[in-house]
Amino acid sequence: MTAPEVVADLRSDTITKPTPQMRRAMVDAAVGDDVYGEDPTVAELESRVAGLLGHEAALFMPTGSMANQVGLRLHAGPGQEIITDSLAHVLRAELGAAAAYSGITTRSWVAHRGLLDVDTALEMMVPDGGPYQVSTACVVVENTHNFGGGTVQPLESMRRLREETSAVGVGVHLDGARLWNAHVATGVPLSDYGACADTVSVCLSKGLGAPVGSVLAASAERIAEAKIWRKRLGGGMRQVGLLAAAGLHALDHHVERLADDHARARRTAAALAQVAPGIVDPEAVETNILVLDVSAAGWGGPAFVEAAAQAGVLGYPTDARRARFVWHLDVDDAMTDRAVERLTDLLSRRGK
Ligand SMILES: *Cc1c(COP(=O)(O)O)cnc(C)c1O
């Protein structure tokens, strides 16, 4: 059997390929040895991202997982805990790195669509467990929330969490892999989100379309320590201005256009909800990620993703009941139209 023609690859926003303009920016980048602190393009990217997020300093990282894990390591060491929701990327998709590298333990709560539940977080945290209970070093907030379906965390919730945790000396790490999407969807300045956390990670390699790269922002003191942990984990990179240049290009050209991805995800949700009510609330699709509860239409997540792939629309099964489709730089309106056509066809055939 020949592989079906792909009409839209919506597996993830990580799959984007650098545009010709981005490739040119990379080729022309000034470089130096960044482990010696001599790469001007990396320095430019770091100071730009620090400025956008309202933090003193920032550090370029090869991946978002490393940015998160170094960030967590600045808050917590062996035998301390971090708490977050049960679908958080740091818990589900970083392969136990907090435990494997830092000896950090975790507790989590179940959150509808990954929406930040401040009351539960405050109830669960143990600022000083003394010799009796594990002390909570840090609460992790993911904005937007990936497995939750691109959920934007309300700024007021983040602010309240920041206030209450600061008062008792508990840290906040913001996994802002897609903070750009939250910013574009709401108009909230990146620095307002940044002010709600001690450490913030952002990805350049998701919807922004860079081939590689994330950035961790924090105080100058924390970033000095982060530099040690990055090197310790094997993330000290040399003439990496070639990659930082892609990030700078993405910040110049690929942030505002995220609104197009959001609109495409939203109109797909609206069309699918019409043929299969209950699989998604289109009003809740705020950014570029569409998570469908296909069980409401009699499907399993993996079976639906398989059938969609046969119809040329690639997605990702997030669990037994759900399928995820993600919009990005390499998917346009025409591809979205075809994806909508194929997916509505699939959903209307089932159960008839
Ligand atoms: C993609 C992602 C990351 C980082 O993933 P890498 O593949 O390691 O770059 C971190 N957090 C969230 C929410 C993500 O979606």
C-alpha cells in the first residue's frame, strides 16, 4: 500500500522547517566561542529575550527540556519537590529528568484543560516541611498549556500565585515554551507574564519556526548558576550564533503571525464541533493547539489519529481518548481547508 498523500502535517509545531530568509540570517551570523562568552549573536539573543520577559539575564539552551530542567535545578535539589498539574510537560514529556538529574520529587493535581488551579497549588504546597514533610521549592506553571489544548493561563491567576508563593519563599518556574502564543492571543505583554515567575523558559523551535533553541530567563545571579548547570548537563555550545540568529529572525518575523495559527485552529474546532458535538468546545480553543476528545464521537485517540493519517491529516494521540492537532508556520489556509474537509468527513461517517 502506498503512503497516503499528506494534506496537512499537524503533529506538532516543532516540525517547521527554517524559511529561506531564516537560513540566510543563520549563514550571515557573527559567531564566537559561546562557552567563553564570545558569541555576539548569542549575547544579542539572550539580552533581547531577557528584555522581553522583564528579567535581568537569559541563557541560550539547545532544548526547552534543558531550559526547564536547569530552571528547576535552580529552585530545587535532591529530596526537594516541585508541584504542578498532572499534564505538565515537565512531568509527562521530559522523561523523568527532574528525578534522574536533580533528585527532585514531584506531586501534581488534575487540572481541567491544564488551567492553573491556584487554590489547589496553594493548598498542596509545603513551604517548610522541616524534618517531617518534603518541602516544596517551586510551583511550575505552563503557559500556554500543551496537553491541555493550548490553554492560556489567566494573568490574574499567575499574579495571585506569585504573590502567595513569594510571601512564603516558594519559587515559581514558568514553562513558557509557547508564551509567545499566550501573548499574541491576549495582548498581555510578555514582561507581565515574566513578572509572575523567578525563572522562565521559552522555545524558539515551536511555532516561531527556528530549527533549534530555547532560552531561560531569570536574575543575573540565577543565570550565572544556570550557566554552570548547562555546561554540567552537556549543553555548553560553541559557535552557536548560527542557531541564535535563527531565533532572532523568528522574533523579528514570526511572532505576530501566530494569530493566523490561532484562527485556523479555532475555525477547525468550530467545523468539527458541528459534525461531532462534544469533541471540543470551540470557545476554549484559544491558541494553535486543538485537543479533541474523540471518545465523544465513539473513537479512541490512537485509532482516530491513525484514520486521520490515512486521510492525509497527521496528528498525535495525547491519550486513549484524545487526539491533538497543532497549527504552525508551515500550514496555511488552503491546507487547513483540506484538513477540515477530511476530518469532518471522518467524524460524520462514524456512528452512522
Ligand atoms: C516542547 C515543549 C517543551 C520543550 O521541549 P523540547 O523538545 O525539549 O524543546 C517544554 N515545554 C512545553 C510545554 C513544550 O510543549
